[in-house]
Amino acid sequence: MNKTLIVNRELCAQLLSVQDCIPAMRDTLIAAAQNEIKMLQRQMIPHSSGNMLALMPASLLTKNVTGSKVIIFPGPQTRKDGTNQGIVPLFDTETGALLAIVDGELITVVRTAATSAAATDVLARKDASSVAILGAGNQGKAHAEAMCSIRDIRKVYVWDQFPAAVEAACAVLWEKLPQVEIIPCAVPEEAVRDADIVCTVTSTKGDAPFLKGEWLKEGAHLNAVGACSAAAREVETSVVRRCKVYYDWEEATMRDAGDLIIPMQAGEVRKEDFMGEIGSVMLGRLEGRTNDREITMFETIGISVEDIAAACQIYEKAKEQGLGVWLEI
């Protein structure tokens, strides 16, 4: 019987850094644009506790791997207790063998930030030196690190609706990014006005956008990350109207990107107003930024093939370094 490699959360953190994941996410976005993936839409099973079981299956044909992230999106008590978990079972598409079972929690944080960085690298101005992080949780901290990996960032502005979260995030970032000035902000406008790169990474679940178009400086780039359903958005219609808008995968965007769907349903913008998939920009098939005055936006839902690519990267590194535990399942 084939043995399966088990990689726990601690080992995942050792093997998958934001910096190392950025090229893998770039390759994955390109694969998506070239139809070298197979993917199903995310499916959710809600429970009375507020917990939702999410299933996110995909195949990355360039690596001959398939699988699914299986994870709990936590309700209030689970979020407070920190008991939610997730895994990514990774299979070989040719043999059907279960290659690995990889922890899914860390993957979600790292691949999301790395995907934003890969998109930012092709859309943001080359001289971008300041970042606004709106949402001071794990994603916010990871995005700050990711942006510093692809640009010479001198300032990071941090805002969250909870001041304690801002304080905690700044303490972590001061230690991780000692060369960067970390600036806590009391209101989002304070964070955004001077930012060359803006990342909205809150956990919003409703139609209560907080980012206004007039706050964005000329030549800025925006990563809209935190709103992941058709009923939720972080950015006002004025933002979408000011930006050249790109996204990770059209099918998921048109189903789950409330930042775009809500103004489309209101007749305020049209699908034809958006540029298209970021992978096509990376391939040179689609126009990206053409001057230093344009404002660009990357709307990302988070697609399951990114989880599979990250799990594959972890599996390959663990196997190469002789790490993890092999079991017969």
C-alpha cells in the first residue's frame, strides 16, 4: 500500500514562507489563464453554531496533482476558542495515490498574501514605497510582509476597527520588518491617503464598504481581499469606478466578488468595464498598468487551485528534506 506524507501546521510554517510562495502563485495564476487547471466553485455547508464546512477542489495539471481544501470557516465561539481546523489532501492525478495530507490553516494565510503580491508585482508602480493595511489580523500582517517582498517599502500604515488589533499587529511588524516605519492609524482614510499600495483584508461579511475612491492617491494599486461573498464588500462603488480592475478567476469573481457584483447589480458598473484575469497580464496577453497615474485594483476571492499549488510546494519540500511523517492510510 502507498504511504502518505502527513505535514502538520508547525512544519507547514517552516516550509512555506510568503516570499517562497509568491513565484508559485504567479505560476498558478498563469496556469489558470492558460486553462491548465480544473476547478469547481467553493461549496459551503452551514451549521447552527455558525461554523461552515468549506470544500474547495481543484487540479493543477502542470504538476499532475489534484485535491481539495477542506476547512471550517469559524462561527463566533469557534473563532474565539481557536478550534477551527482544515486540511488539504493531495492526490496524484495519474496514479490516484494520496500523496500527502497537509494542514490547511497556514496555507490559506500564506497563499492569499502571496497571490496579492504576485498581482501587485505586475500592477503597482515600480517606485511604490508605502503600503496601507486595512485589517490587522493574520492576513493583514502577512500582506505587509508580502508587499515588502516585492517592493522597497519604507512605510506601512495599519488600521483596523479594533484599536487593540492595530496595536498587536504593529508590535509584530516592528519586529519582522525593522527597516520599515510602521504607523498605526485611527481611521482608514489616514492609512490610505499616502499609500502607493492599499490592501483591504478585513473579515467583513456585509454590505458596509469603508474604502472611498477619493482617498486613493494617483498611481495607487489596491488589493481587495477580505470580502468573499456576493453580499459583502469592503470598497465603495467610487473605488471600482476609479480603477482598472483585474481579478484571479472570472467564474469565481462573477459569483462571489461583492465588491464588483453589488455595484453591477445596481447598474453602477458593467462587467465590460473590468479588464480581466491577472494571469493574462502576466502572460502579456492583457494590458496592465500603462502609466504612473492609473489606479489599479486586484479583486481576489481566493481560488482553490492556489491551495493545491501551495500544498504541492509543501509536499515537495518536505519530501526533499526528509521531513513529515509517512503513514499508511
